[in-house]
Amino acid sequence: MAVHIPFISRLHFCEYFALVLSFALVALESLISVITLALPTPIISFCYRITRRLFNQLSSPTARRNRERKKGVWSAIANASDFTELCELYGYYVEEHIVQTKDGYLLGLHRLAWRRGEEGVKVNTANVKTGIRKKVVYLHHGLMMNSEVWVCLSERDRCLPFALVERGYDVWLGNNRGNKYSKKCVHAAPTSTAFWNFSMDQFAFHDIPDSIEYILSTTHQPSLSYIGFSQGTAQAFATLSIHPNLNDKIDVFIALAPAMSPKGLTSAVVDALVKASPDVLFLAFGRRAILGSATMWQSILYPPIFVRLIDSSLRFLFGWTGRNITPDQKLAAYPHLYSFTSTKSVVHWFQIIRNGVFQMYDDEAPNPIVSNRSKYYKVAKFPTKNIRTPIVLVYGGSDSLVDIKVMLAELPRHTIAKEIAHYEHLDFLWASSIDELVFPHVFDALDEYADPGRDLESRKETHFKTPVRHLARLPDSGALPGPRDGDDAGDESSSAPTCF
């Protein structure tokens, strides 16, 4: 029988290990934050030049020539400062809107309602006799992202918002509180802890429904179609489950790389750490924005090195190879990958992973003294089986964050699931074959359930009569899709040094 030592026995050995490691992470993050604030611009430029010189020396001459030849393809996208500038590169006009949530956060919305050359046309105005009417589609990003991830494509034909605009839709893109376009609140400043005191609960109770209410009011439409990526799907699952009336305002919900209750991280050490105590993230990153120093690395590292750093991190945490995304696309998109969010929202995800339940945030930390805590305390689940909106899941066969069997068990029976073999998580944003393998599923769902010629109830009735289907889309050869004509597979991903 183990000897009970007062105070020391209060925590398990793994929790002490997590505690010590968290203090080390706190020190590292604090040091990086200080360096970020202290580094003058000349030093940052010097670091950038050093990393560029080092990378070019270690790269083969062929890789350097290919990179310089294709620089015009990705550099303009990588260096674009915001959503509007990204769209202007392809000739699209953008409207920017601000919606205030019921709890006081100001969220940025972006609108793409006009084909190129159509900018002077009035779309979805109050007067039905003027202008034209268009069906509304709403897109929402994933965790630690913003709306830019949808439009930082190196080819216009692979950009879903542009494709939807060309098909005649009024396209809106949302942003979560705290990110680049939503970093303001009427009650608290972003420098305060109170501003960052939010999790997915607030996204579900306020951000999504308030954004949709604003869009429908502005466009004078009775309903819209929702397309989410990753956490953007989880937010829709949550908000539709707790807002019954919202189900009547969304004619179809298309979930790309859907997220609900992931198994965990590929890295056994990190996975065990966060499952043992999700709150360890508060010790590591504080109670404000998580990974605040991420922007520093992008400014001081040569882009190909920055890409290698991101690829290595994604492989370590999630086991993703990134083989379906071309090197040029990574160089273009990775600078737009990260945006601020709260540490609490990431803690919320690790609570979900730890318990294996798509639940609301657990404000009451587990008490190690009470072994049968579940007998007296239960965290509320999001009642996802109550969703009445038609749901179409499109997931990747190689996506470690999707457990499709668990997900289907927690969703209503009218859910339709479609698999794309060999696709990983980020492939649903930037894969070279996204227009061939993903877009058809999106367009088919919109054509079937968002047809303006049929009323919403009749469209839903048709959907509910359809049993759960689990469709697999496999390439004919069973092999990974290769690069397109003109893409250079032997770029920095294959010939650059393997140390990054």
C-alpha cells in the first residue's frame, strides 16, 4: 500500500510532471514575448536575411531557381495585408461590415456579392423591384484562424468563395471574437483578461447567431446556407443545437473537415499532458491570447523556413503530411494561417478531447479529492441530435481530427457523410485538387437544399426522408493526387534541407 504523504499526494506524478513542464513553457513564452517587444526593425530584418542566406546555401540550385521563378505566384498573396487586398488581387470587390454581439463584442464580416465587373449592381436590397436577388451563403473559419484562409489561394479556380460568387451567390465570411478582424469589445479592452474570457460557448451563443441575424437583416433574405471548416463546423453544431429557431434560418449546413470530439493529438507526450490536465494551458500561455509570439517567427524567418516550421509542427501534433498541398500554396497561405484566439477556447477543446464528449465549457475544475465527481456534477452537452437543419459532412479519410463514427452517433439521422480518401484537415482549404474533389459536394448540396425555387420546409422534408449515407470518394488508382500541370513537385518540399 502506497504511503500517503500530506500535500504531496494531492496530485498524481503525471500532474506534477505537467506542472513542472508548464512552468518551463511559461518562462519560454515570457522570454519570447519580451524579445518580440524589444527587437527593433533592423534586427528583425537582419534575422530574416541570415535565415534566407542559410536556406539558400543548403538548398540545391534547382530548388532556388524554381522558387525564384514561382515567387510571383505566391509572394503577392503571402504579403497581402488583409482580406480586401487578397480579393483585389483577383479583381473582386469586398464590403466590410461590423456586427455587435449581444454581449458587446464587435465582429468583422466580409461580403463578396458581385462578380467581376458587376460591382455597380444592387444586390439583395430592401426594394425588391431594384437590383437583383441572390441566395446567401455564409462561410466560417476554424480554430486560430480568420476569414483570410478562404481566399489566400494561389489559383482563383480553387478559391471556394470566388467560385460561389461566380455561381451567383451573395457570399459572406465571418470572424470569431478576438481574431484579427474582431479584436474590440464595448465592455473590455483586448489588453485585459476579461476580453479573452471566452470559449466555444460564446461562439455558439453569440457570435454565430448574431452574425447570421445581421446578414439576413442586411440582405432581406429568409434563410442562408452555412459552410464551415473545422471549428467553424463545431460552432454550427453547437449553435444549431441550442437555438431551435436558427434551424429555420439555415437551409443547409455543409461541414468541411468537421470537428466535434477528436480522439486527441498524434504526439503521445503532448496528448497525455493536456488530457491529464487541460488547465495546464493556462499556466503555459496565461488567460489572454494563446501563442502571442507566433507573429514574430513569421517576421524573422525566411518564408520557406517558416513553411518547414509549420509543417513540422503539424506533423508532430496531428500527423499531417501536407502532401496534397503544393509548396507554392503553402508559401502563399501559411502567413495567413494564424490569428488570435483565447487560451480558454483551446482549453475547451482539450476538455472535449479528455472526456470524449462534445460538451460546454467546464468551469469547475476536477477535484482530485472527490473520486466520484460525476455522481454530483455533470457538464452540459450540446444537444446535437436536436438539429433540424439538413447536414452534409465532407471529411478526409486521413484526417486525424475526425472520428466519423462517433460524430454520426451524436448527430441526427438525416445527416449525410461523404469521405474524400487521402485528404487531411487543411486539404479542405488549400489542396491542389480541392476544386475537383470538394467543390462538387458543396455545389450539389447547395443545388439540392438551397434552391430558391423551393420553399425551405419542402427542401428539409426531402432531406429528412433520406437515410444516413456514408459515401466514399476514392481516386480511380487509389493513389494520392499529383501536382497539376505546371506545378513543380521538386520544389523546396523535396530538395530543401531536412533539418527544418
